[in-house]
Amino acid sequence: MPKTATHETQKVTVDRPVIRSIPEIKKISVMDLKEILAKGINDFREKPSHILLLVIIYPIAGLLAARLTAGYDILPLIFPLITGFALIGPLAALGLYELSRRREQGLNLAWKNAFDVLDSPAIGSISALGILLMIIFLIWLVVALSIYQMTIGVIEPSSISDFVSKVMTTPAGWSLIVIGCGVGFVFAVVVLAISVVSFPMLLDKDISAAMAVQTSAKVVLTNPVPMAAWGLIVAGSLLLGSLPFFVGLCVVMPVLGHSTWHLYRTVVSEN
């Protein structure tokens, strides 16, 4: 007899063990990331979720394109917006974690199940952590624009070629790149520390948002080199996936999302 939606919802709740202290964190190597990515790719092949990303990404890309036709004042924010995907990626991938979780437990696997996170008992903690990431993302955009204005100036670029020339061929542009990348790195490290496994853990366990964040930070501290490599993989993949015109993100983001679930499963002990 097939499981009903009610039974599956109950299973989600029952299968969330209560966690009141930081669980044991396993040490992994950089080579383990290869297997983790392979598992993420397998999840994507089992249930390709690029359609879900198309619904989100194409409207955003269309709005950016429309804004560019109206003027070039948005150009200084293009790169911060692209790199900012890494800051809000853990939130955007919630549905992908859920699909990987359901596949792992042998539950029904359909695109609509990605939205089951909205019925999760942890939706309050997930929302609070998601708001925190959005605030960090908005702060990054403000800081990035301020760095641009302090180095290049407040005058709007007259064209795309003028913008590229100022950034790539002038001392002010080189300062922008160095300072911007340095500050962006700090933002990325903070987000990595608080979110690398916290969202998957909130879906999987009965745990507070604060404890999930502490567990995530401990994962980074316990595995600094592998986590640094993971951060580079995420940032590099998102940057490449943004070219051309965000098309590659429809594959990159699902694979990274599914892989993040398996990263969580690999580093956080079940005991």
C-alpha cells in the first residue's frame, strides 16, 4: 500500500532526533570532497532539478538585463551580485537538501517535494537563519558599492567598455579588485562558518538554530583545509555558472546543493 502524504509528513517529524549538544564532528580530507560531489551529481541525475532553478534564475537575469538597458549605474554591483550567490546559496538550496534527504530515506521524490521544507517543524529556525544570511548579503552589497565609490568614484560608467577599462587598466581599478576581493573573502568565510551544514542539520534534526550554527562553525574549525577547498569549489563553480548570463547556475546550484547535504552527512556524526 503506497504511503500517503500524511504518513510522509509524520515520518519527517518522527525521524528528527533531538539534539541538545554539538555532535561529534568527523575529520575529512580534501579527497573526500570528490566523493561528496559525486553523490551530489548522482542525486541531480536521479531527479534533475534545473527546472526549479530556471524559474528563479531567469527572472532575476531578465531584470538585470532590463536594468542595464536603462542605464549603467547597476554595473558596479554586477560582480558583487554574482559573488553574493555564495552568501545566500545555502538558503536557496533548501529544497535541494530536502530532495536529497527524501532520496536517502526512500521517500517519494517529485519536484513538488522540494517545497516540503515549508512544512518542516524547523521552519522557524530556518527562517531566522535565512534572514541572517539575507542581511549579510545586503550588507555585502552596500560595502561593495562603497568600495567602488571610494576607489573608482561616484560617476556612472558611460558604457560597459568604459566600466571594464576603469576596473582593469587603472590603479584605482586594481585597488578596487584587491580591496573588494579581500573584504568579500571575509564575508564568505563568515557565511561558510555559520551555514556550511546548519541548514541541512535543521531539516534533519530537532536542534536550535544557535546549536546548528555552532555545529557548522565546529565543522570548519575541525576541517579547515577541506572546508577552505569546499569554499573555493563553491565560489568558483558559482562564478563559472554565472557565465554566460547565469545559464550554468541551473546545473551548478543543484549539484552543489545536493553535495552540501552529503557533506553534512559525511562530517556530522549520527551518534
